Amino acid sequence: MNHRTAPATGAAPADRAATEAVRCRGLDYAFGETRAVAGLDLSVRAGEVFGLLGPNGAGKTTAIRCVTTLLPVSPGTVSVFGHDAAKEKMAVRRLLGYVPQQLSADAGMTGRENVALFARVFDVARRERAARVAQALAAVDLTGAADRMAKTYSGGMIRRLELAQALVSAPRLLMLDEPTIGLDPIARTTVWDRITTVRRATGMTVLVTTHSMEEAEQYCDRVGLMHRGRIHALGTPAALRAELRARRRTAADASARADVLPTLEDVFREVAGRGLDEEGGDFHDVRNARHTAARLG
Ligand SMILES: Nc1ncnc2c1ncn2[C@@H]1O[C@H](COP(=O)(O)OP(=O)(O)OP(=O)(O)O)[C@@H](O)[C@H]1O
């Protein structure tokens, strides 16, 4: 196993607050007998796009929900830009925008009303609200459809609407749980284009969970491979692939594959071992639709 930690680990707490957007140490979370997160150590650097990858049930959503303060942190510690998620919940919530897996837009309201609701919930100053709502809708290319009911939107538009809801409070940390699940390739690209553009303009940090190796390679600065509640490998996609090739060469792997640059999926399979096949799971997304749970907001 190759588990590297971010350089910020040894920094003084004040420096960390500026350079480390998310810091989890020894995070554990269990649903009854199921230990969903099991001693998670994770550092997300300020300004990066960090991808949390892993098969179904790896614990990604549970870990993200601990960072959002929606689930309690115990045992372990979680901080967001230096604010403790257990002790300073409101300070943490003010710093982040969260796009959950579950649908969070209300079909019976217009796009603008949906975003305005989030602006109120997230305490955007009343006199700034209309402008900020318009700005968030423009950032996701929904200005033209803003006054239509959300029930008339396509899946891709709904996802962009949810992105606008998360962006309206101008978060320093945007957390997205499988943002492109169920979308066609063009809608996926559009969602990522919008995320990338806003990040470039604002310098916000992005923490995303995904099953898509292609998206991780293309859009994430670093990825953490999560399996059974912990990160098992961490680095840039290119570094992780190069390291696996080096390991195969060192192991005097006689097969031709020792010369071929492995894919990110190869890295994951090596990290997770044979457990994936034995459990009948797969690294690929086994769902092609999103959960339709009650609205979050
Ligand atoms: N509300 C819950 N009650 C009971 N068990 C849960 C609950 N939520 C998650 N779990 C269990 O915790 C484990 C981790 O689930 P989690 O949703 O965090 O994984 P994940 O990596 O996000 O998976 P996916 O890729 O399918 O979204 C799984 O075994 C899951 O069955």
C-alpha cells in the first residue's frame, strides 16, 4: 500500500488554516455494525480539485457528510480551513457549498426561486441577494431558463441548478457528491466546464466524489483512492500511474504489462486488491440514475 500524506501535515495550525482546506485525522463513522469510515486521514490543499474515488460503499459519501457537519465527527477530527467541524459547525457551514447525490432542487419552483431559497438559508445579505442569485445562475448558464419551473429542466440543467444553489453563498470549499452521475457526455462536460470556470475565477477548493476515471484524470489535481473507509493511495493521477508501473518493474513482472503505463483503474485495482471481485462489486458506477430522496434544503 502506498499511502502518502500532504506536505501540510507538519505545518503549524495557523499555516495549515491557510493552505489546507480540509483536514481529517482518524475519522471514524459507523452505521450500527457497518464501519463506513474507518480511520480516515485526508488533507485537501487550498485551491485544488481533489477527487475522492472508490467503489460503491467505500465510505465516500459518509466522509463528505462528516466534513459538511451533517454527520457528527466522532471519533477523529475534521477541520475546514482550520475550523473544527465538531466545535465550530456554523463557521464550517459558512465556508462550504455542498451538492449532494440526492436531488436538492424543488421541481415546483423556478430556477431563480430555488437559488434564492439557498441564498436565504445561507444568510446572503438581503440587499445582495438578487444580484448574487443572478450571478450564480449566470455562472451555470441558466440565465435564460431562470424563470421556468425546475420540473421543465433536463437532468443536466437540474445538476447545474444545484451547482448554482451551492455557489450562491460564494463558498471557499465546494463539495460535490458524484456531480455527473446519470448525465450524458455533453451534460457532463458542461457541468465540469462550469465548475472549472468558477474555480479559476474565485480560487475556491473543490472536493468531489466520482466513479469516473476519465473525469478524475481530466479534472482533478490529486485523487485519493478510498476503499473500506480509508484512503489507500493519494497523489496526482499521473504520479499514481507512474508509481504502479515502477512497482511492476521492480517486482520483475515478466509480462508485457510491466512496460505499459497502467491506467488509474489499474492503480485502484491493485490498491483495493482482489476484494472488489470477491465482493461482487466493481469500480465502475453501478447506478445510472440518481437517488430521488426528499429535498435537502
Ligand atoms: N444511512 C445509512 N444507514 C446504514 N448504512 C449506511 C447508511 N449510509 C451508508 N451506509 C453504509 O455505509 C457504507 C458506506 O456508504 P457510503 O454511501 O458512504 O459509500 P460511498 O463510497 O459513498 O458509496 P457510493 O459510491 O455507492 O455512493 C456502506 O456499507 C453503506 O451501506
